[in-house]
Amino acid sequence: MTDRAKFANVRSMLDQQQGKSERRSRKVGSSMVPVQSTARGKHQLRAANDSVSLADRAKADLANMNEPRLFTDKQLDLLGIVHPRARDKTMIDAMRQLRTKLYQLKPNENFSVMVSSVVPEAGGSFVSLNLAATIAFDQAKTSMLVEANLHTPILYKLMKLLGRSDARGLLEYLEHPELGIEHIVNPSGVPRMRVVPLGQNNEISSEHFTSARYQQLMLDIKERYDNRYVIVDGPAMSTSADAKILSEICDYTVLVVPYGGVTPGVLDSVIDEIDERKLAGIVINNQPN
């Protein structure tokens, strides 16, 4: 969670769509990674979740919805997490602008959005964390940050500070059908914000993200609470096939670009991989004042 004090503006993608369509028309086929799901798979997932007793679910849900510990303003500043009283008003305004643009895409519904850097270490995890925190500013809304970046996970730091180093997360959920969502949702130290950390399992393949179980997880999180907005912290789009898969599953995708760190050609090639109906915008990170 590095400090990204010079966080920059969000740019609409409407002006990109025409050029994107022209580039696509010149291509043969598509490089988009397909995502498949079956009705049978969904029934199997429901059955697996139903195998957890109602008493166990209620107990786990209650434990995870409690706020055992909240970070102080000073701790949030040190962790690089925005909060309403933060001194860096530029950062708060930028995150609120991003939040508002996403709300405008679905004004009457919650949504899921994957945040992905165009290249590694461009600040995608930082943006996803702070987008989730900014949505939670509103007392009428909640957010959930799902960690799906296998290469550079960050939530273990929060889990350690909250005394939940052994918390189960996404990897355990995908490996063990007997686990329900309520067993992997954890408090974040931020009011109204929940997190699903990566977890303790060190081995996972990209096929897990194409599985019906992961896709059902994303649907269930949205449907369980209609005021909950789901933010997925994805890996870098240019180096990981996982990012393209995750983008297809989420409602929207936000790209994070390091200022001066990506050529137009690289950016165009990444944009071409994303369904234009899902591409919500670009965040330019570390832009000078």
C-alpha cells in the first residue's frame, strides 16, 4: 500500500470506443478469454452452499458483520486509506469522482467492478482499496473488496493488524465447496467495508476464475445485500490472463495507468481486450500537479 499522493483524474472512455471498434474490425477473431458457465454448475454450487447448516451460517455472518476493531484516522493515513477527515483533499476528490462516475452507470443498482493496472506496480491495488473505502463513506451503502491479485496481494497486512492472520479467503472458498460466503468475508477496520482476502492456499490456477463457483460467488455477493458494491482487485491486464477473465465476470472494469509509464500502443492493445460495454474508465496515477 504505497502512498500515491499525486493521484490523477478519471477520463471517460466514450471517445475511445470509435477507435477501438475500428481496430477490432481490422483484426481476425478475438483475443478475449471466454468464460463459460452451465446451469448444472450453478445448481451444484447452490447445493454445496446449502450443505452448511443454517446455524453455522448465522454464526459466521454475525461474527463477520461485527466491527471488532476500527482503524483510527492516523492509522488509516499510515496505511494509505482515504477517509472523510483525511488531509489530502485532492485524493478524496479524485476517489469521489471515480465513485460518482461508476454510480452513474447503474444509478438504481449495485455493481461489481474490477480494478486492474495496465502494467504491474502501477497502483491498481491502491485504487481498488481506496475505491472500496470511498464507497463506504456513505452510511446507506456498503462495499466489499475481493482480492483476486495472485501476484501481489495486499490484504494480508490488514488482516494481520486486525488479528485475523489465519482468515480464510478466496482460495479456500474455491478449493472447498463446503465453505459458504459467510466464512470468507472479513471486517476491514473501515466502517461498512468488508474484504475477502486471498487466503492461505498458495496454489491456484486460472481455471478457478472460469469456474461456475467463482462466477456464482460474484453473483451471490451482489444479491445478498442490494446496497453492497463489489470491488475486485485484479492483476495487471498486460501480463495476466486472469485479469481478462475477471473483467468478463464483473459488470465493469477500471484501468489504472501510471503517468508517462505506458505507450499509446500498449494502452490501445489492453483496451482492445476489454468489452467496450464494460470499460468504465481510466485512472491516471501519479500525475504531476
